[in-house]
Amino acid sequence: MPDNFTPEFSRIVKTDEMVKGKEKITVEANEKERAALAKRFELVSIDSLRAELEVKTASNGEVTVRGPMNAEIVQSCVATLEPVPETVEDTVEVLFSPHVSEEDMPSNPDDLENLSEDELMALLEQPEPLVDGKIDLGEVVAQFLAVAMNPYPRKDDAELPESIQSEEEAEADKPNPFAQLAGLKEQLEKKK
């Protein structure tokens, strides 16, 4: 993400100031935050977004964030563009480590092109960087929502309009230009 990115739903937790090694934290997006996230994710609306997270700090400084996340969202049907409500439920689970720096992480998709499958899998299992002992739980929940929601929402009874044809149907309906020329040639010969 760009350096100037400001999350729409931000709940910063300072892990180095946590009194206990484990805390339960509930994060819930308000109406303004939900509207901004809906715009970011190109949704019709987000009617609720809530997560009940356990933030646990290990003796080596690593922090685990884990807990259920649920949301009520409305997306546009991919076939008809009609609203499609969806209940999204997922488990947030992320490991943050002060031993990983942001420089170790790829900064854009081009950085992933030349990696082998094993290298990509290792990257997926690598902890997220813990910078200055701060974690934005709101942004973590927003990212889990983005991954968990249906990427191709479709109403149960959605059908493509009759005016839309598949490529095969369009090809079959397309007149053969040579047949048209042959027909034109026949008409000219009849006039002679």
C-alpha cells in the first residue's frame, strides 16, 4: 500500500502497552466507516462489520491476532446488477513479528513474478511485520472481509437478458459475407 494510505476503518492497538499478554478486543465499524469500506470494495453497502479478536503477545515479541469476524454486505449481481445480500463469516488469524521488516515484504505484484511456488508458499506463511509495536485491527478485519466475500455474487434466479448472447451464438447469427456476395451476384445475373 502507498505510504499515504489512510484506512477507512482503523483501530490501532499498541501491543507494547498491553498490560497483560492477552487481551480480548471487539472492533466494530460505524456507519461512516462501513460506507467508506463499501466504496473501496465496490459494494452496494456494508450493513454491519464486527470482529471479536484475541490479541496475544508471545515472549519473543510476536503477536497473534485471532477471532471470528462477521459482516452483512450487499453486492451487485454479476449477471443482472441487482443487489445481492450476503452474510460473511470468517476467522481472522494473523501472526505479526517484530523480526520481519516491511522491506522483506513484496511491495508490488511485479516482485512476485519470478518466485517459485515454494518461495510463494513460504512468503504466505511468513508473519506480517510488526512496526513500532502497533497493529491496525480495523484494517486487518477489512482485509479479511475483502478476501472472504463472494467474488462473483449472483442472485439465485439470475439469468442473462435475451439480448446477451454467448460467443458461439453470436457467431452463428453473424451472416457469412461470402454468402451475401453470392446472393448479390445472383441478383445481378438475373437483371442481365
